[in-house]
Amino acid sequence: EQVKLLDRFSTNNKSLTGTLYLTATHLLFIDTQQKETWILHHHIASVEKLALTTSGCPLVIQCKNFRIVHFIVPRERDCHDIYNSLLQLSKQAKYEDLYAFSYNPKQNDSERLKGWQVIDLAKEYERMGVPNENWKLSDANREYKVCETYPRELYVPKTATPPMIMGSSNFRSKGRLPVLSYCRQGTEHRMQSWWDTQKDIGRIIVRISSKIWNDEKIRESDERKRLNAMANRAAGKGYENEDNYSNIRFQFVGIENIHVMRSSLQKLLEVNGNKGLSVNDFYSGLESSGWLRHIKAVLDAAIFLAKAIVVENASVLVHCSDGWDRTSQVCSLGSLLLEPYYRTMEGFMCKNFRIVHFIVPRERDCHDIYNSLLQLSKQAKYEDLYAFSYNPKQNDSERLKGWQVIDLAKEYERMGVPNENWKLSDANREYKAAICRCSQPLSGFSARCVEDEKLLKAISAANSGNHYMYVVDTRPKHRMQSWWDTQKDIGRIIVRISSKIWNDEKIRESDERKRLNAMANRAAGKGYENEDNYSNIRFQFVGIENIHVMRSSLQKLLEVNGNKGLSVNDFYSGLESSGWLRHIKAVLDAAIFLAKAIVVENASVLVHCSDGWDRTSQVCSLGSLLLEPYYRTMEGFMVLIEKDWISFGHKFSERCGHLDGDPKEVSPVFTQFLECVWHLTEQFPQAFEFNEAFLLQIHEHVHSCQFGNFIGNCQKEREELKLKEKTYSLWPFLLDDRQKYLNPLYSSKSERLTVLEPNTVSFNFKFWRNMYHQFDRTLHPRQSVLNIIMNMNEQNKQLEEDIKDLEAKITQCKNGILTKDLLLGVHPESPALKTSLCLKEQSLLPVNDTLRAIEGSSPADNRYCDYPEEFSKSEPGVVSLEYGVARMTC
């Protein structure tokens, strides 16, 4: 009793006096006002007993969720007993002593099992479209004989053989061979078009000819002059050899190229702008410009096309040089001649040749206008064009509706295709690039693994749309699949992956280590792929530091964060020197590289670090989050964690220090991932279904050991612990509080948020106050905008319910059946009409201006920053200790 709880950021050492209780699972402090502070034993990271003072013995407790509590215990002996007890209770020697094995939310076995079935990874791979013609489910690891830290079900290229899988596994650290993590399914369509751009079109032309219903001939119309085409033929380019094409008739229609057309228009405008010409001179100049002659040539070509189709019933293949100028003219005009619909306003759906002549009084002004117009009339990039700044006062839905006025899919449907003769080809549609994961090679400098090389070739071949792939080493120096590489010599696997990519035969390997470290490993004969052994592979180092550097960086951040005497400048200087935000940026940059390689280059990516369960998990999961909107929903985010973190063997128990073990294995890897996601939610507030509280709650329970999801270091270990039979899953409990974690700004229909492109310039990275100060109430200057919106939404819902009740009573009154009881039931003031918390007048206490301000606000804004009790983080209520304590809501 008479224990004091100090406010560590109070300027006058303000404290609360109360009683400290020690239960089997929690440390509980109850002050004189009966306010409770609960601390789960598993949240305690360190306990420090300071030297005895005149007021008592200080006891400082630092928690894994960044809470710091400072008690003053009156008697030194009591403080020593509490200190020893907390040391034992916070570090368990075996899994069975963790809170999850005793936690009982009063559910029966069937309810517990149902909770574990909320997330089904088999359904997730099915959603991604695998297995398919390129990827298969392998049973090689069914009994964990290939890799103990991988899941039982592994998806590999369809051409991967058991010897290749075993050989690659033996070649990689911890047996973590390249396997599929995520397969990106494309959403873009390209309608069938038969515009040939002068390539050798042999078989496809013959195929078109054979598909014509009533005719076995096809005409090919070349819009160039025959003389030009012959010159190209002599040069060995741009001309089909007629001997190679049966049932083909070639026709040259002689439309000039763009340079001749530009010159012709210029001559026409010179004649048109000369007001002194006589009628005869004007017509003579018009004739010499050749403009109308070119117009006639284009129309003649379109007429030829229309006659070939109507009179001869022959298909026509049109091309010029590159297929986007004269080909466009002839195809569109031919369609206009043949199809009445294209002559309607909707079916048909420039420069206007205006000439203005100004007289400017002063030559200097004229010169300034001249220079300005030269600059303003010729923009250097697309983003400077008027369309990007034009705003007709329409919202996003109206703008999107405008783009949907013309639907080419409906137009092809109107023409009756696809049908029994024509099909919609998806050869240019699918992004079959993949993200794959593994670990580093174990072999020496000169050694190689043929099986590993073949497996990578199979991965690359699964994407036929590209001829190379990336291997990304994470260590320092659109549809996708993820290959986690564990730094072994990935020869055959990389080659195998490369050969399996549908639209691409390239694969990138991303090594998350720094290149300098990787080179040192190579010199030592370990952990580095020999580029000479892998064809069509591009290696990339993205420079994410190891777990020891990250642990040290977080420690420096917390030291700065816990120092209440720092000025604003000193705080930001300490934040910079800790390097924490710099590491967050490095992880996000690696994920952005991965996403761009898949979307822009359509290249598969194989990601690895050292052992493939830390930096590899970060990059693969964040890359998937950028590419896949589903993972930005509440359920999808749970699936992402289950797939890329839990099932692929991130060592949660070691990294989070669940048991009493080697402190050097503890590192904030998953905390960094959550912080990266938080930064993405800040840049794209409409892209995520969940809010900040959802991320904080997950972080809370990663360390609480209250649920079984994050206990253990791999799936095999979790199965041996029988977690699904003895513990409960976190996910259904989060979904039960779904409304609490919804983001009111979320827009699931925004097409511009399909693939996220975050900006990682330095000023976009902020200190996450609600993570590192969530328990320090005096450091929350104001309620968040999202919380205000959520409160307003709740009020609106309550008001809508009240309106319905009142309308029902009015209807009853009109019908003459309103009774006395109903009249009494009409409440004069709805709870929803009461003043919102966010509008209540707050009682604010002045604080010392010399203390650092809150990030994102000025010192003036912080002069009154006592956080109201209504906004503070609520502690869980007391429940029967027979069942432990109810699940933590902080």
C-alpha cells in the first residue's frame, strides 16, 4: 500500500497514490480514485530497481508496448520482493507457462476451433488463382522433411521436379528454397486488334485467313508506297515475303508518311494565311500544297478496305510502319464507311487552326509575352498539361462516371465478338510476375547447385511476358508471386522460376543485405549467388540492416523518447541520430522496388536476406500490400500476416522475447512492419479499411501472449505445441470489435488506389506518437480527426434510428392508435443529440513551454496539452481472477 505512480512527463513530479497488486498474470495498480492500471506480465521487457531515496524505493518498468511506469514503493524490502517476482513472471522458461495457455474467454472447444478457421491460407492461394498451368501445390514438405521452418503446403513452378526441390533445399540456408508467396492476377484488358506493325506475321495471318466464315482469302493492305516498301525489303526490314504466305493478296495504297503530311499542312496554312492572294493564286497554292491529294489517298484506302469486305467478303489486315498513324486513319474510316453506328454522335465519340494578331504598344511587353508564351505553350511533361489542373467542380464519382461513358468492351460485344470464330486473347492482359522467397546460399565461392539454377529458371518461365527476373538481396551494400530466397546459391531455382513466368522470362533477385556485406560473404565462401551461373537474372541489393542494428536503433529512439527534459531541437536531433525512420524508409523503398519491378517491368522477383524470415518477410508482405487491395482490408491484412509472417516461419517467440532466451535474438522486425503500414495509411487514408487502433491492437497482442497466433517460431513448432487445441486465435476477437477498427475514410471502389505508389522523401516520415506515447496521456494534445469522424458517424446512426422511431409513432398517431405508454416512450432528448465528446469544453492545464512540442504542432499549440480523461486510453475492467483478466483493450 501507499505506492506512488509517477507521471514521467509531469513538470512538477505529479504522482498518484494507491495500492499495487500482483496476480498470476497481471500487475495491477489502483489509486485512491479507484482508477486501475493493468500491466500484463508478458508485456514487461525490463525491471529496474533504483537506489533507495527519502520517499521510498524507485521501481522502473519498461514494457514491450513502449509503456514506462515509475513506482515509488515505501519500503525497500517490499520493492525487492516485487522486483524478484516480476523478473520471474515476465520471463517464462517454457511455452506452456505463457498466458495463452491459461486464458479462458468462456468459449467451448467448437467455438475455439471455429476461431482458428477464420483464416484459411488454402482459400487465399485459391483466390490468387493457384494452382494453375504454371504453379502447383507440392507435397514435398508435407512431413517437414525438406524445410522445418516452412509450412507443409508449398507452391512451386509446375515444371519443378522433386530432385530440383531437394537439391535447392540442400543448397539454401535452413533448407528454405524458393517458393511462391503471392501471385498477382491482372485486371487490364486489351481487345483483339489485327494491326500489324511490320513484323513477321506468318502464322497469325494464315490463322486469321482460315477463320473467315465464307472466304479462305485475306487481303493485306500496306499503307506505304510500294517504292518505299521495296526499299525496306531490300534493306531486309519492314516487308513481308509473299512466298511465305498462302491465300494472301498484298495491296499498296500509297499514303505518305508523317513528315510529308506535316510539310503539306504547313504549305496549306501559309496559303490560307495570305490575305493578299487572288482566287487563282489561292487555288494554285492549295493544289501545290498537296493537302487535298493526301486526303483523297486516305479516303481511297478506306474505300478499298470497305469494298474488300463488302464485295469480296475478304478479311483485311492493315499496317503501315509502326501501326499507329496511317493504320489508324484507314481502319477508323473503313469502319465509318461500313458501320452506321459510328456515324452517330455516341459512335463517333484538335488543334483549331485559329490565328490571332495582336499589336502590343511597348516592345518590352511584347518580348515578355513572347517568351512566356513560348514556355507555356510547350510543356516538358504530361503533368503540366491543362487536363491535370482543370477542375469542373466534379467529385471523384462524377469524374469516374465521365470516363465510363465509352466502354470498348461493350463495343466489341455489340459487334458480336467473342464468338465461335474470334476470341478475346489475354496474352497481353495478365501480369503473371511473381514474388518468391528463400534464404541465402550455403555453398562456397566456386560451388554451384544445378538443381537450384533449374528451379529459378522454372520460376522465370512461369512468366512468359518477360525474359528476365530479379533476385533481391535485402541485406545492406501487377498479380504477383513471392519467392523467399535464403541466400543459397539459387542457380536452378532462379532459372526454373524464370522459365515459368507466363508473359516474362526474366526474374529479378533482390538481396536485402548491403552489397558490401554480401561481397564479404562471397569472399568467405557463403551466402552469395554467383551471377555467372544464372541466366536472365538481375541482382539487386536494397540495403536493409540486420536485426542487431535495428535493435540498437530502437533502443536509441526509446532513450530519446523517454527523456522529458529535451528541447524540440534536441528531440529531433536524437530522433535523427537513432536512425529509426531511416530504417523504416529503407524497408519501404525495398517494397516499392519490388512492386515497380512487377507492375512496370512485369518481372518476377525472388527476395532473400540471410535466413529468409526477417527482412524477407517485411519486403514480401509490404510489396504485396502495395500491389493487392485485398490485403488492405481487415480480413486481408490478417491473411497477409498469417501467410508471409506466421506460416513462413518468422521467429516471433525469439524476436519478441516470449521466453527467457538469448537477448541478442530480440529485434523489432514486426514492429517495423506495422510502422511501415502506418506510414502508408497516413499517405493513403482512403486505401485501408482499418485504422491506427487496429495496428496498435495487433502490436499489443504480438507481445501479450494472450492468444496463440504469435507463439512459436514456425508452423512445425506450433503444431507440436497443439496451439489450436489449447489456445485461442486473435483474429475472431478483432473481428468482433470490427466497428472499433474501421477507417471512416476507406473507399473500396477507388481505382486510383489499386496499386499504391508511396512517396518516400524524408519529410513524409513522422514520429508515430500514438505507438510510442500511447500511454502518456499528457502528450496527446487533441483528439484525432478520424476519431471525431467516427463519433459523428455513431451520432448519425443514432439519429437515424431515432427518426425511424419517431416516424413510426407519428404513423401510429395518425391511425389513432397512439397509447399513453407510447407517448411516455417518446424521449424528449436523444442521447445522440447530446454534445459530442469532441465538442466538450476541455479543462486544460498549462505546461512548461521549454518542454518539447508534440510532432506536427507548434509550441504555441502545446501550451495547453493536458489530454482529457474522455480521450485517454481506457483500461480493462476487473473480472474474476479465476479466469485471469479480460482481454486487454489498451
